[in-house]
Amino acid sequence: MAFTAEQLAERMPDARELLSDEPEMESTQHYQQLALLVSHLEWHWRGRNDFFIGANLTVYYAHEQLQRRQFRGPDFFLVRDVSHTPRNSWVVWEEGGRYPDLIIELLSDSTAAVDRTDKKSLYQNIFRTPEYFWFSPITGEFAGFRRIDQQYEAIAVDKRGWRWSTQLGLYLGVQDGWLRYFESSGTRVLGPEETALRERDLAVLERQRAEQAEQRSHEERQRAERLAQRLRDLGIDLDRE
């Protein structure tokens, strides 16, 4: 039987019982953005099993948090070089002391101030998370920080407004109102549905090309037959040696 952190506050918890204790997302756009970030990275890394993605999942990082309820649940976080096993929450002391390597918070009216201040300080000083980004699906506000000499420093944007993530080996950038992943070449990282649509479109294109090639071949045969008939009409026997 699993318990919430509040139920466990009166007893010494078994980490395996700890469930995530996070509020619901605040809008459809927040749900869609979170789903995009998770599904597209999972699909992009589908041949790997050495990472864990947390989506609105509680990170428990000290036993005393359960009494004080001082735990945090990033909207999106990535931990590299760990098993891909599903988890009910991320319990740092059960994961060899591992904290997230990258965090993305989705700003909302009720959380933006905390995301820009308290959480930024927590992720910098306690989690020591190498990279921290935030993005608002409503306003498009996008920022990114990399931990250098124990302090977060802003990650510069390129001419497209994208920021490079060393933890992902990908760019993060806003396109059509959504925070997306991009490869170093500039190619947009596709999700499973987009990949299926692209493969369908490529199959249609290949079929059209094959049909066009067959049509050209047919027309060439017809032209050759007409030319041969004209020559025969002129008394030229193409079959004579």
C-alpha cells in the first residue's frame, strides 16, 4: 500500500511508499506543453534506457521534509545515467544522492514568482542542478540558466532565440508558441505522431514519384511506337539488317 507524504508525516517512511504530491497543471496549454516535452524526448531517445524523466513529480530530498512538507516537484526534470524504470516519485536518498540534471518549470500566474526566485535558489544551491529553464505557455516567456562556479548564469540565446542545453545535447527554443527541442543542425525534434505523419507523407510522395515515373515510361513507349509506325509508313523497315 502506498501513502502520500502527508500520511507518512507521522511515521518513518519507507521510500518505496512515497507517492508524488503535486497539484494539477493550471491550463490545457500547460498540460499540452508538458506532454510535448516528455513524449518528444522519450521518442528521440527511444533506443536508450539510461535516463529518467519526471513530469510534475515530487522530488524528496531530505527525510525531515516529510514533517515540514518542504519538498518540491518540478514540472519537468531529467536525470541522466540512471535506470529508465518508472517511479512514483524521485527519492534522492534512494537514488544514490542523485538530483535532477535539468529542470524546466512552466510558469503560471500562481507559480511564476516562486519559479523565478525560491525554486531557482533551491535548484542552484541544494539540488545543484546544472541547467534550469522556465517557459510560459501563455506569454511565451523563456529563460535558461547554467550552473557555473556554484551560481546560475543566464544561457545566451542564438539569433533564433534558442538556448543550447549541454545536458540534452539539444537546443531548446520556442516555435509556434511551444517550447521545442532542436538538434545542433537546426532540425526540429519530432514526436511519435509527427514522425508517423512525416513517414506517411514520405510514403505518399514515393508512391507519387513511382506513378510519375511509370507515366513517363508509358509516354516514352508510346512515342517510340509512333515513330516506328511513321518510319514503316515511309517504307523503312526497322527490322531489316
